[in-house]
Amino acid sequence: MKALIAVARGEQPADLILANGRIINTFPGQVETGNVAIYEGRVAGIGSYHQGKAIMDLKGSYLAPGFIDGHVHLESSYLHPVQYARAVMPRGTTTIITDLHEIANVAGLRGIRFYLRWARRLPMDFYFMAPSCVPATPRESSGATLGVAEIRSILGW
């Protein structure tokens, strides 16, 4: 964190400077011109940065923040995780937060592991919630049951 702050202050060179970009600032709803300093894969700052180990001239290209889908049931899309990423990433979604309770109801831990394995291979960020109720109700006939031990295991993943 100290090094990231040092880069943000201009005291240490960034790993990468994205120069001459048109930056979409969603807070005021404006497009600004400037440079973006990146350090260890994180944005350190936006401004007049010039010190970088590498500099990429964007020549006026637009930079936009990625969308975060804060609640999605990935398996409800009926798409393999690769196809899901292929569908949403070109439209700006870079991150999803998903509760896999539906696949957990059908396939249990094995189904959850399937999605975890594929998510690690894809160029978007996946955040998984542990399913809270499998089966959803005592009257439901599902393919799996997750108890306290299984949920504890999932939280460790």
C-alpha cells in the first residue's frame, strides 16, 4: 500500500502509464483528458503522470471503468462460464458477484467447483457467495444438500 501511495503522489514511477486518454469519469458524468498511473495491476491515480517503466500512448482513446454486476446467478444464464464472459465483457461488465445456489441445489459441491475452476481461467473477476440454503426449502427435492460442514468448506475456498 505504501508503494501504491508513493506512485499516486508521483514519488515513485508507475509500472505503466496510460497516456493521452479520454477518461470517462462516472462521478460527475464527464470525460476528462489525462494519464492513468498503474502499479501492480491497480490504478494508482489519474492526472499528469509521466514517470513510468512503460508508457502506452492512447492517442485520445476512451478509458471507461468496468461494470460490476452485484448480484447474478451465473448458472441461470444457461451459459458455460466461458460463454458468459464472452457475452458480457464486450459490453463492459468486468466483474460479477454470484450466488451459485441453483447449481448447488442440483450438483452440490461438485457443481460449485466446476464454476470456480473455470472462473480462474477467465479474464474477468468473479466473486462467489456461499449458497445459504441447499435445498431452498425442506419441501424441495434437490440433487444435493449443503450443511454446516459443506458451507465451512466452501468459505475456505
